[in-house]
Amino acid sequence: MAEISVSRRSMLAGGIAAIAAPALPGTGLAQPGLGRALPREFNLAIEHVTLNITGRPRPAIAINRQVPGPVLKFREGEEVLINVANRLREETSIHWHGLILPSGQDGVPGISDGFQGIAAGQTHQYRFPLVQSGTYWYHSHSGTQEQAGFYGPLIIEPTRPDPFGYDRDYIIQLSDWTDENPHRVIQNLKRDPGYYNYNKRTAASLAAELARAPNAAAREAIIRDRMMWGQMRMDPTDIEDVTGYTFLVNGRTPQQNFTAVYRPGETVRLRFINSGAMSHFDVRIPGLEMTVVQAHGNNVQPVTIDEFRIAPAETFDVLVRPTNARQFQILAESMGRQGFASASIATQEGLPMLALPPHRERPLLTMADMGGDYGPKGLDRGTLRPETDRPGQIAPMDMGSMGGMDHSGMTGGGAGGGMQGMDHSNMPGMNHGTSAPSVGRGRGSMAPSSAPAVDHSNMPGMDHSTMPGMGRRSSLASDPGFRLASASLPTASVPGAGGFTLVQARQGQGSMQGMDHSNMPGMDHSNMPGMGQQTAPSRPQGRQNQQPAPRRDQRSAAPAAQDHSAMGHGAPGTGQVGQVDMSAANAHAGHGGMAPPDPFAVNTGAPPGTRVLTYRHLKALSNPYPVREPNRIIEVRLTGNMERYFWAINGNRFSEAQPIVLTLGERVRMRFINETMMSHPMHLHGVWMQPQVGNGAQNPLLHTVSVRPGSTLDVDVEADAEGGWAFHCHMLMHMETGMMRKVEIRRQPRVASAG
Amino acid sequence: MVVEQAPVRLSSASLLPVLTLLGALWAVDAGAQQAASQNAAHDPGAHAASSHELYYGAVLFEKLEWGVGLDGSPNVARWDGQAWYGTDYDKIWLKTQGEVERGRRAENAEVQLLYSHLIGYYWDFQAGIRYDPRPRPDRTYGVIGIQGLAPGLFEVDLQGFVSERGDVSARLELSYDIYVTQRLVLQPNAEINVALQKVPELGVGSGFNDIEAGLRLRYEFTREVAPYIGVNYTRRFADTARYARRENERVASVEFLTGVRLYF
């Protein structure tokens, strides 16, 4: 078997340059127990240390005097005892990220059953069996300690060998280090949400854009776009909340160049773990393709790619096969392009780092990222009492300038129904058939379709435009029939959809008969161009192309050629749309014609032809759960206030929120609706999440699901673990400022008949 | 730092209450920060998995400046600051502003202590008291207002006042940050005062009293410290102007400004 050759080295040298006391080799390493029958015992000591990453010694938190903490190497099937000595001057905790274990051992103070944290000076013993294998990690679940260095890798060896071979095994643990006190970081964000953004749109950049613009129309579009963002009081350059980071691989800076050693011809397993508190990374290894074999600890059908994006808390295991002897560079570029984490793959240790490439263009948020069609609202929220948004948690969208507004239903109690209708109508490019002529504003008749699985023309009552959208919310919420209808869609993948399967448009037409269209979660027509139809050949294009894009998109006459940004901008297309009260510009500005972005599109800014991993590529090799429909849909709207910097779920911060209650044994569908302009990697403790990517029984099992801005994403959860579980965004500052819930899975034999 | 500068510049005993308040606030904030920075791990959020409200505060001096009068206008020292502390929804808010003319008796200063509550995505509702130690006679007011960010990214502070004598007045402050580059910021701002009744002893007429418009160009060395230059124009109207003339003050004045914006 391969061994984790990185462990000792990274532990001892990993970035701790200025520790007062000498490191104690071996204390935290996986020590063989006394006998097979006894649980193996591990000792972890949590301490304040001084860490020098940037040249300034700064306070940090270390585990066994190491940052990252020692590699915990467990074996599937064994039981472990872990003694955690808290030598801090404050409370702490350790959460074993991704592990399936009893709630009481999960390590979230105040949420895990009976666990209130480890008080200063105390030692707490964790004890749990390991029922899984793969790559995981562990970190503090108290305050912002994780940002201060309190994280480490956790590897569980499988009882049966993994279904793929490799010769070398390395952990690539990515993280973000700041010299600032993490608490201060939150304070800075609270008083100025743009505090860390030094890539704002400026007068200078406006002048440059205008100078580059080819004609008056383009200039006008640029000005209009600026005014629109100003009008909305949002910032399209707000990609990363926090900057000033130094990005690390196994605790090492790019200059310290962590090196994975190989001999030509060997297969190297790289276990990527994103332990960044606030950073997404776009990962690539120029010169090598990567075969993803495991995602979030679960083996997947191998898929070969060139790049992937890894959200905080995610893990991906990849295999690489360098055939010749040279130095390769593992590049993990932060999503906001503020820096790289980098490491090397080389035939020997100690080589200097290769020069870092120039940064790719910074992405910009688009109107699409504001979302638009969030689908039906007011579903079951899983809470015991009804829950309403607190004021100040949902961005107002009722500006007069947003012309499409009156259609959109986004004001106040607006509901999805009306927006659904809009979507169909405003998307000439989304005609489900080949090149159906103008659909106009959805006056009922849809063009005949050539795509059998989504042949909406056969559906009775498809008058989208007349749908009573506004104000439907409450009626939906209280309509049990709706739940039934939406929950009983048969699962089937769309033929020909290939790697671009619709997440939600899986229903066969039979089941759609007589269904109120507004209720159909699957009727996400925005995704249509990606349906593998010849008329929509292209995958979403680079976000960087979108800056002056709105105008261009609107004028792109060929509906078929729309790229993703065009969809996002409402794809008003050729002006057929403008026949009523919506000028093209209005359609762009408003949400009326706007489609939600593809929840799975990943745009790393890679050149065309690059294979970029998306959740759709992930096919679980084994799925322990039966294929069945969820018995209800729980709406999880990701909300928050960007201006005051607090975050929430369903319009309530953690401090004011009720738990979401699930019944043991039931299968629920969490419908994530991201109403903010940031990505949120949502992590549910204790149970697996199965995003409905369209792979049926092979939908991947993930512990963290990244939800793009403005998108809607369905995730099924089998509630098979009793107890209290944390459920939160894994952006640390988002969690800390409120984007968190308790999920309670309760035994209720009388009710638990859904399965 | 702010507090130490202020008395030197303004050197007026009448400002003592203001400065005391500011000083206390500063000390609280500095103390908290010091405690926090003693070790990176100290974290009030470390308790009970964030089942808590987080308390944060900030101190902002938008204006801390010296104006050189142009065209015969008097030189003037001016400050305008605010500080707050509390949760996302509920805060204690302290505001102060004032100015001192060199070589003149005319000076004004005010301090407000407000409770602030978030009522919408961009807006705080605020209510509390205002005390003006200058001009004489000193006055106390009840304050009600909203503060926030209007469409177009305008910072807005709209306040209504009722004095202890029952006089009603209002003030609107607007400002806008134009980022010329990532660190160079041009900030136009305007302040308009209106009053329902005339209050001759304070030099306040009824109707539009005065307007103040400024243009400041700051360079953000950090977000915390940003020195600036600028111009400020003040103009009094109607009765207010008449009262000013009677006091031998100017109706309109223009100054060239140098100052520093502080934000902690």
C-alpha cells in the first residue's frame, strides 16, 4: 500500500518557523495502539503559538505545535479514542469534517448532543468507530479558531483497497493565512463590507473601459451597467470577502514550495483538501491531466479533467501520472485572483519554486448572479413554527430603474409562479426545440419541441403567462398537494443531455400532465440551452467576457448562440421581447426575463477546451441509499445582508433561528436557493448530501455542497443519523455572522412512514 | 489619537463634554481591541457555537480638518465623527460635529447619543438626544432620524430635531464616494438645515437656514487613515443670513481644506 509520505515532513517543517519551544516529534502522529481489540488512542494538544508565515511573527493556534495539525491516519472499521487537551485560554472543540459518527462525538458546541465545548485547561475524550474511508479533515468549530491555524488532515484507510492503483500518496491541504486577528477581520467587514476589496470599479477603470469600447452603443451599455449596479447598491467586484491572505499548501507558502516526489511513470495520488477559511481555489497542474477518483471521501467513477474548483471544506482526490522527469507546478489560484497556493511535483526535494504565472482575469458578478427565478417559494422550511424573513436580510429589488420588476414577482410577497412564466417567455434561445420561432412573451403557445423528454408542447395548460404568480407563496406553502406533486416527480435523466444534464428537468412528460406549471421545480428552462441540443453548442463562456456583455448579449441575434451570461441577463434576444413594455435594456436590468444561473457551471476562466470538473461529472461508485423520492422539500434560502455583513438562512441568523427538524428515516430534499451574490459551500454534519446532478442513483455523496450566487440547487438527504447536527456555510465568516442552523433528526416512529 | 488631537486644535473648554464622551468611547473600543489583539485566538465568538449575538463597534471621523478661508473667509477647524457599538440590529450610536472659527467667538458644537435599529437592508432608524454646548445658550434636542445607503450608493443621514423649547428643525446630509482609483477617493457631500420656527438667540431663521457643500479628495493609505484635501462652501439664507450679518459674520464662505479621515 502506498503511504502518506507527506505526513512527517509537513508536520515538522510545515510552516512553523518561530515556535518558542522545540517541536515534539511524533506526539500527535498515529501511534499504533497496544492491541487490536482496544481502540487506538491519539493525543492532541491545542495551544497558542507564534507563527511566522509572512515575516511577522503572529499569534496562531496549533495542534501538537503544528500548523496544520498532524495527519490523523485511521483505519476503516476500527474505533478510535482521541484525547484533546485544551491548553488555550478559551473554549475550543474539534469537529471531524465529513465523518459519519454519533452526534455526541461530532464536536460542535451547543449543537452536538451533550457537547458544550472543551473548556480552557480541560481534556476531552472523543471516541467513535470509523465506518467509512477516504480523505477528510478536522478543525475547530469554536468561533474563528479555524482561521488561526486550527485544522489538520484526516485520512481513513479502507478495509478493502480502493478501486484504483497508485504508487505515491500525498496530502495537498490548501489554506489561507492572514496576519490579522480573525476577530478583527469580521469587525472590518462589519464596518465596511468593501474593506478588503481593492479591485473595485473605479473612475479610472471606467475611463479605460470607455476607451476600449468600440462604439457609442457599447459605451452606453457600460455606463448603464455602472448605474445599474449603483442603483442596486451592490458591487460586482465582490468576489472574495477577505483579502490579504497568504495561501498555503500543507502549511507552506509558495516560496517554501512543498514538493511531492515521484519517479517517472509512477501514479501519484494527490488528496486535495480545502481548509481555507474564506477561499475558493481553482486548481490546475500545467502539463498534467488529473483523474478525479474520490470526492468528499467517497470514491467516484474516475473522470479525467484539467482543472477543478474547490470550495472551502471540500476534498477531491486525483491521480496524476507524470511520465517524464521534470518539475510540475500545482497551482491553486484563489477565486478572486488575489494569490496562489502552489506546490511542486518533482523527482527530488528542495527545488526552488517555479515562477508563478500571471493571474487569470478576475471574475465579475453579473446580473445572473443576482438570481432571478428562484422557483416557488414558501415551501416547508422544516422548522416547528412558521418562519418569516426578518427585515434587513433580503436585498430590496424594487428600484424603479429595474424595468422588468413588475413581472418578476421579486417584490415582497412575490412568488415564483410569475417568474416561471417569464422565463419561458423571454427565452427565445431556450426554445426547447431546435430553432423555434419567436415565443414572444409567453402567450401560451410554445413552439413544438424536438426534444422528447422535455416536450412541453404536449402539456396541457401551459399558459405560462397567465399564471397567477404573484402572491402565490403562501398558498403554496399551505398546499399539501403541492408538496406531493413536486415530490413525486420520477427520476430520470434527460436523454442526450450528456455532461450537462439538467439538475431539475428530469421529469418525464407523463408526470407533468395536469400539473400546475408554477409548481414544477423541474421546469427550470434556463438550463435548456445546455441540453445537449445542437442549437446550443457552447458551454458557458468566460465570465471575464461579460463586463460589457449585457449589451452584446442583447444584440446577439442568434438565440442559439447564447452563452451563459446571456441567459443570465435574461436572454431577451432579438427584440421580440420588446414588443410589450420591456425594452431590451429593461429586460436586462430587471429580473423579469432573467434565468437563474446553471447551478453547476464552473467557470475558472480556463481557455476553451479545458476540461473543468463540475458536480455533474461526479458519479458515485457506490450508493448506500435506496433510490427513492424525498417525502418533502425543505426550502433553504441563503440570505444575508452584504452591506452590514451578516448572513442567514431563510432570513434568520443563527442567533434568532429555529432548528430544522427531520424525522429519522425520512428522505428530504433541501432546495438551496442562493439569494445572495456570493458562493456558499453548505455543509451538513452527520449525514450525506446528494445533490441532484442528474446522475440518478449515482448522484454523488457530498458533505459540503457549493451553491453558486443566484442559483437554485436540489440536494437530497437521507436522515439516517439521530441527534443534533450543525448545518452551515463553510465560509467561516459567513457561519460566524449567522449562516448556520441546527438540524435535529428525531425519532418519530408514528410519522416516519415516508420511506 | 483622535481625542488627543482634538483639544489641542479646538482648545475650548466648552467642548469638554463632547471630548469626554468621545474619549470614553475611544477607550472602550481601544480596550476591546487591545484585548482582542493580545492573542489571535481570543474570540468572543468562541462560546457556544455562535448561538450568540456578535457585538462590534467602529469609530469614524469623516472630517477632521483645517480650513483656510479664501476670499476673506475666516479660517476654521471642523470635525464630524460618529461611533457605534452593538449587534447587527441594535446599536448605540454617537455622533458629533462642530467647528471653531479662528479669532472669532462664533463656534458651534454638538453631540448626539442615539439608539439605532436596523429597519431595512440599507437603513437604520435612530432616535436619541442631541446636546449643543455651542452656540450659547446651550440647547438640548430630541432626535429622530434614518441613516443608510440610498439607491445610487449615496450615504444619507436625515434627522429631525425638537429642542427643549419646542423648536422643530431638520437636517439632511448626503455624501457619495467616487473611487478614482482603488485608494484615491473623491467625496462630494452636502448638508442642508431647515427650521420650522426662528430661534434668533441661536441665529436660526425659519425655512432654509444654510447649505454646506464640500468636495474632498482623500488617499486611503489604509482604510483606517486617509488624509485629504478639499474645498468647502457654506451659504446662509434669509433670516439666518440676516442674523449672521448682524453678528458680523459672513453669509457665504469658502475654505480650502486639509484634513484626515479616520476609520477604526
